[in-house]
Amino acid sequence: MKEFKFTIDGNEYEASVEETAKNQVAVEINGKKFSVEIEKKEAPIVVMAPRVAAAAPAAAPVAAASKPKAGSGSIVSPLPGSIVKILVSVGQNVKRGDTLLTMESMKMENNIKAERDGVVKAIHVQPAQSVMQGDPLIDLE
């Protein structure tokens, strides 16, 4: 049971809330009892794409006119965020698990890692660029 004290328009109230069933709670406010049916919203299920990696810094210029399409060798953004730094350059060999770039999302830095061995074919982002979930970041061949 949770207990609360609050003031509304200068009036003080004491309340206690206890869950009695899946969608029902017993609420007592200043000694008066209520049975309240609540609507619980389920938390969304978030599926994270595997992260990608590499080694040396350098960034290719990015054309702002149109977004490239993600291909089978594309590393895509697992969530919306901002690119902090790029750790690879075009033509660089990378191994599975190497960090390719760092992005900030929800006030946390995330390392995007290579999902497989390959060579960096294209870099579609640059530092400080905002990206959305699913946007292509880097192509590997």
C-alpha cells in the first residue's frame, strides 16, 4: 500500500492506494474508500539492432539532398540520436565487433559496432548530424 499527502486548492488530503486486482485499486481519501478501475498501458517492446564497430577516425562528406537507402551491407541507426564521432574511413578494413562510430541517444553514448568483417564502402553521416531509427550510417562490402 502506498500512502500520500497532498494539497488541492488549500485543502489537505491523505490518501492510500493499494492494488487489489490487475486493473483495480482500492483508494482511501480522508477515510472514504473507493474502488477504482484503472487502465494500464503496457510498456512498448523495444528491439535493438546489433551494433557495429571499427578503428581510425575520418569522415566522408555527406550530401544533404537525399537520404541513401539502406542495403544488405548497411549499418543502420538502432534508435534516433546524434552522431558524436566517426572512428573509420572509407576503404578501411574492419572486423566484426569493431566500433565504427559513437552516437548519443537519450543522453547516453552508444558505440555502433561492425556486425561482420568487411571494408567500409561508404559513410552516410558526419559528426553532430541527427539521425532517425533505421537511417543508414555506414555501408560495408
